[in-house]
Amino acid sequence: MPQLTLSVQESMPRDGHALLVGRAWLPSDDGPAVIGVRGAEAVNLTRAYPTASHLLNVAKPEEISSAIRQAPPLGRLDALVANSVEGARDRAKPWLLAPCDLQAVKASGVTFIASLLERVIEERARGNPTLADGARREIQAIIGPDLRGIRPGSPEAARVKDVLVAKGMWSQYLEVGIGPDAELFTKCPPMAAVGPGARVGIHPKSVWNNPEPELVLVINSAGTIVGVTLGNDVNLRDVEGRSALLLGRAKDNNASCAIGPFIRVLDDTFTLDSARRIVFETTVTGPDGFAITHTTRVGEIGRDLGDLASQLHSRYHQYPDGVMLFIGTMFTPLDDRGAPGSGFTHKVGDVVKISAPELGMLVNEVVHCDEAEPWTFGTGALMANLARRGVLRGA
């Protein structure tokens, strides 16, 4: 199997004026640095902003831009990106991490109507992929191929619910898909997300799973969306399909969440409306020669980005360290990977690439979660490391 490689050209936004921040592991400090992008080099922002959470909570875009101009260089960006492939790193040199640290990592579900029916199908198939086709035909015979055009929480959505309840076809997924309240859940603990080039994990007992390529909103402690990035919310469809109460097992495993490569900070040149217009492509290529490509249009989401952020962060629930919020996916691959009717599932060695011209490319290889790099550097380790380095003043 060919060695995975990362290039700076693919990893970076295509326009040259993006305001980018992220994180890198520094072997010299045995810990992470908050970094910015300045031309062809990465710069170290840690002295001014010890954590990414702190940076995004207190600094305005112009202050971040000024800090990047003045910060000491960390190294060439191309070398940093190239050294980020897990399993091929020179561990004496820096590599990229997920661009978040202390922020809560949350996710939205069933936000794209195009994928809503697949969640219902998972439920009716009870996690058995061989029953999915029959469940799909049964549901579509009643409500059609999808529910596009129905605004969640609207009177029309309520009427659809009445019809489906009467036919015994209502579902908890339909409730969060077209009902008034969004599904919002914890994807993984702070510090658990992996970055570009890292391996992402699927549970070895899962036989039906897939990547979930998503836009990720960066929300500060005031509840304001201050940036965006890309994410892969790896999902075990068979586990969640058995019971929604198993969502935690389906979603939160070692290395089951990838974010990156950088956070693009919202500014005058790239606004929230710009994020709403993002179109990104996902490709999955396997060691067996399998390949699939999918295009996601953020504008097709059933709930606005601002609505998701306000449902998550409000006077009812605050996040003092900020939040990374996956907005949901419309990627539900159906292509048979094995026997007819078996549908798509990951194989070890799959490479997932999620790319947007405005944000760059997030690349990860799939392994079983017990074979990914163990997660050992958590919040306590970060605080101890920053204290030893003397950079916690004012943080």
C-alpha cells in the first residue's frame, strides 16, 4: 500500500489572504504550540496566546493578524505539513495537531435533509446493513425520496409528522431532522480530536461505518462564530442503528474525530456568509481499489449555521472555553463494498480526504481505534506543560 503523504499546496486555502491559526507539536518543548500562518512559514503564537481557546476567546481578527506578523518563526510550513503523517513522522521535528484544545467538541445530527432518511433507515434496519434496502423502499413509498423543502419546526413539518405518526412511521431522527429542536451531542472530550495526517479509528467490532465529512464551526465563549474548519465525525452506523442510546459508543472512540488542518478566522475577507457558501469534496480511496467521491454544499443544510450555534450556546448553557461544533453531514455512501446490498463500510487502510478551496484539505487514514495512537496528552497534561514553559501568564 503506498505511503500517505501530505503537501502544503493541498493543505492550504487557495486564496492567499486567509487568516489561519492552528496547533503543532513541538518536540523541543515536549508539548503543543499555538501557531499562525505567515506566507510560507508557521509562526509561534504561544507566548501571546498559550491556548487556541484563549486566542479565539479574546483576540479580534486584526489582533490575530498583528500577532502573526510579529511572532517568531517556528519553521517552514511545507516541512511542518509533510511531517504530520502518523507513522512516518520524524518525531524530533514539529508536526500539525488538531487546531483546537480546551474547547468542547460537539456535533449536530440530522441537519441535512438529504441524509435524514438514512438515519431513519439505520433505525428501522436495527443496525443490520443487509436490511437497509428494504427499509429504504418502505419509507420512500410513503414520503418520497427525501424531505427537501421542509423547514424544520415549521407548520408544514408538523403536518408531515402527523401523517407519519398515523402510519406508524415516525422516528426520533425525524423528530430532530424536521422538528423544532436540533440534535446536539458531545462528540469527544476536549483535546481528543486528531489532526491532519493522523489516523482515525473505527471500532474493530463494527461492520457498518463511514466517515462523516463536515464543516466545523468555531464558537467562542460569548457564543459567537469566529471561525470555521473541516472535520471528520467518524460514525459506526451499526452501533447507532441498534439504539440511539448507544450514540456515545458509536461516536466517541479513540481517534474517531479529526479536525483541521487550520482554523480559518472570520474577518472582512471571509465572513459567515462566505462559510454558508462553502462547497467541499470528500474522497475515500481504499487498499482494495475502491473509490468514492461526494460533494457537500453547506447551503443545503436544513438549519442555518447561526441557528445551530444559538441552540447550542445560550443563556441555558454556556461554554467558557468555547466550542467546536460539527454541523452535520449529507454524506451517506450507499455503494456496495462487498456483497450486493451490503452498502458501504470502511476498510482498514482507507484514506479520507475532505477538501474545500477556502479551507484546504483534511487527510486521514482509517485504522481500528485500538491501533491508532493512544490519547495520553489531555487537559491536565497541557496545563502542566504550559506551566513548566512559563507561558500561562494572563491566560
